[in-house]
Amino acid sequence: MFNNDNKFDFDLQYGQAGERWLRWLGTDQAKVEVKTERDIWMTTKNAVFEFRSRGQPSGICSTHADYWSHIFMEKDQAVMVFTFRVIELRDFLTLVYENPSKYGAEIVLGGDIDPVTKEKTSGLIKLPISQLYKVSNPYV
């Protein structure tokens, strides 16, 4: 839907539809997983996605949500928020996992430390934030 004659009312309706969708995300009817990145992203320029914990699927691989919101915080303020359909984010992160160097990503261990093995227990994908625009079109 394009507005070729610059009518404000058309743009207003389109914007209001977006506002309704955003309000719906904040209701109990919406299934949204929320991941909040603390200040460290400002230094690393990475988003981190957990896919395994203690040998079991977790995070992006286990969520039953329809949408995934990734919030980047600076102190107590949200600086950026990306919201994706889980199915598209999961598909994209699968491509990243299979070929991390193509996306400037790393597959690393993080999270808690297992008291027996003394190793970190979570599998993580560290992905440059600049790559997130590819979620809906990973071949760009």
C-alpha cells in the first residue's frame, strides 16, 4: 500500500495500525519473549542469543513465543528495541550458527559455571548488532 498523492490521512491510518500492533504486543494475548542486553553491548556491539543450556535447547531454540523482543539498555534506559517473528529469527540464527564467519558472529560458551565440570553451561551466538537487519532477509 503506497500513498502516491501524499495524503496525510492514509499515512495516519498506516501509523495507527502500527500503534495498535505495538499495544497488542504488550497484552496477555501476545506471546512475546523479551531479552534485555545490559550495558556491555555498547562496548562489544554484539547481541547475544542463547540456544542451549546444560545440554538442552533453550532461549531461541525453546521459546514458544510468536515474537522476540531484544532490548538494548544503557543504565536503566532502553536505547534500542528490535522485535522479530520468532520463526524468522530462529531461521536466521540457524544460518548464522552454520556459518558464523559470514555474519561476523561467534559461537561461544557463557552463562553459569557447572560446579562439576567448571565449564560454562550455555551455548551462545554473539552476533554484531549491525547484522540484525538481515533477520527478515538473510541473503542481503
